[in-house]
Amino acid sequence: MADLTLEDRLRQCGIRILLHDDPGFVTSLGSFSGSHRDNTPRLVALPTNGQQVATIVSECIAGGAALVVRGGGHDMFGRFTRRDAVSIDLRNLNSVQVAADKKSASVGGGVTASQVANALRVEGLQVPIGSCGAVGFTGWSLVGGFGPYSQYYGLGADQITGARVVNAEGKIVQADEQLLKGLRGGGGCLGIVVELTVKVYPMEGIQAGQLLFDSSNLEKAVTTFFSGYEALLESNGGKLPRQLSVAPSILSIPGLGVTMICGIIWNGPACDESQLWIDRVASLAPMLTMPGPPQPLTLSTDPATQMDLHTSMLPKEVSGRTETVSLQRFSPNVTATLATLATKLPTSSVGGLLMHILRADSPSVSQDVPVSVCPYREPQIVVEILGVALDQDTAAPAAAWAEGARRDLSELEDALKQTYLPMTSPDVLDLHAVYKDKLAELKVLKQQYDPDGVFAHAIPNLVR
């Protein structure tokens, strides 16, 4: 096989590949953030199991070919593809296997959040997930894993208990404690995770809904809501019930325009306490009056159904860019800036501002966390700035708005230097600010597990 091309060797090993002139090649490059034609790979490899992934890595090493890994394909900067590299598309590795004791589950490296949530629902179980079902669950977990259940269970990274990894020698290994430390928050830079084992929890139902506030005066709606939220926190000693997840957003909604919204989830069955707190959040600003009979603020549902409903309302593909800024609190200056940014959101945008709140009572902010390089160990508000539109022709104003929003928010006194890794634009990414003292630890692990930079193009890129 020494005289064969890399493409021929992969095919002889029974691995399906797609070349530029193959039917399906262009389709395979499609993603939430477009096809990124400026970074077209040499080929797309479609492994169906971990051993095939190991074979692909071995052949890339032997042939001196760069490789890049794709999971869900939701990265707005297209870091799941690279010009002339071998793209290892993990989406066929989508199994979900629950342990006999129902305390953990092993999931494939390319499984989506929706696939995980739906498989666990059948078993009466749940796991921390994000808000969008099409996001790759494994990749989301490896880079931190913020989401509406982080307040109750902790971040996605803190659920990881085991992993099968293709290492920098092209071999499948069971992650030892040192490697697990690096996988919890260290992204994909140490190897390709073909199977991840995570904690799972009994599912008792959730109360979930989207609260829409009267945004006819948008600036007033935004100011009133966030001022009210800070007052609610202060009146309760800075704490809210751990079951309660509050996810404010300011989004462009078809038919409504730019609207102040708050996603709300109570992790547990309906009770007097859940209704009390849902009503308190709903009273933070005047609600939008909808035609027809009054509807309940939240519905009793489950994480999979709620996620699928949310995902169904999202565009299948967008153009533009995301930015992120982390904040300490919704201070008056922060609130005023958010209100101003809301009024400046371009009419072509289908994005806006999403906020992921990690409060002080989250398990991930406690002292009782797994050994990891995960850097998100203090209370914070991650502002996801979505400068996106439905096509490239209208994306430029939205992208420019996002860059300006990042600058404006990051200059505030309450802004943290740390940002959320997967949503931070590569041209402003500061790994020292993200990882702080954990960066040195991650670099030591990188030298130990990938000294030759086989996974140089993973997130985070430690060999730039």
C-alpha cells in the first residue's frame, strides 16, 4: 500500500470518503454556518466506528496530511473544516448507550444534543444540554458546556467520567485521569473523542417556556427587565432556587421585530414554589399581550421536547459571525449598553443577544468539581452576540454590529477578560484570558499527549 495515495489507502480500509467531484461532497460541507468554501478540505472521511477514526488518523500521520474534525458543525468560524486537510466527519458515531445502573451513558463522538436527549428520555433520564439540538454534544461538553441545566447539574465538562480517544499515534485508548483532566474543558486538542461517558440523572419533568415582554419601547423593556432581575437577586440575598434557569435574550423575531425575551426552565415537577418563581420572573417587565385566551407562562414537558421545539424555531443556516463577552452582573452601565445595542440591531439580522447565566450556587462554581482544566469556575454571564443573517448579502451589517457590540460590552467595568472559548472570534481570542492559570496545565498535557501537533487545528489551537 506504500505506493497508493491516501485516498486509495482509506478506501482499501473500507472507509467511505468523498472527493471534490463525488456526489454529496458539497452537501457534506453544509452546516449551520454555511459551507465555508474558502476552506474546502482535500476530502471528507465518513467513519462509522472508532477503529475507522484511528485508521484515518494513522494514515494522515503516515502521509503527512493535516486533519480536522467535524461534529455538529455549529462553529460560526468554520473551524471544523480546513483547506486541503482531511475532514473527519464524526456524525455517524451517534450511539447512546445507558449503563445498567442508569447513572451514566456512553455517547458517540458525533452525536447531537437532540439525539442524546431523546435517547435518554426513553430511559427516563436526562443530562445537562444546551439550547440547540443540532449542536454536537461531545464537542459542547469538551469546551465547557454552558446551558439551561448548568445551574442545577453543573457544566457539561463536569459530567465527563470517561472517554475512548484516538490519540496522536492513531491508536484508541481509554482516557486515564490525566487525559480526562485535559478533556474536561480542554476541547479537542489532545485527541479525537470517539466515545464519551457522562453522568445522567433521573428525569422528573421540567416547567419550560419563553416569556415575551412588551417591546414597543425596546430600550425601556430591556432596561426594566434587567434592572428588575438585579433587584430580584438582591432581595433574595443574591440567590435564586437552583431548579430555576433564567436565560434572557434580545432577539429579532419574525412578525414581532426585536423583542425582549426570557427563556425559563424549572428543573422538576410543577409545584407552588415553581409557580411562585415563574411569576416573579414574568413580573420583571410588562408582558407582551397576545391575541386569544391567556396562555400559561410555562408548560410541563421534558428536556428533549423543549430542546426540539426551540431548535425547530431556529434557521437551518445563517451567515455572519458570533462574538462573546462575559460579565459579572447586570449593572446599570451594562443594562444601558444592552438597551442601546438592542436598538441598533440591523433589520436584516435574525440574531441578537443571548445570555447564559452561571450563578454562584451552580455545582461548577463550588469546590467539589472534577479535576479539570475547565476555566469557568466563577459566577458569570456569558453574552452570546449573534451577528447573523439568512444570507451572505445581508450578513455584513449584522457582523459589523456584533463586532461593535463586543467592543462596547468588553470596555465596561463589569466585563471579565475571560470569554467563552467556542464563541470567541479567533482574531480576538486570548487563551491566557480564557484559561488563566489553567493554560499552563493544558499546555503541559498537550506536550504529553500530542507533542507533534497532530491535532493542531482543534479548538483550542495551542500551536498557532
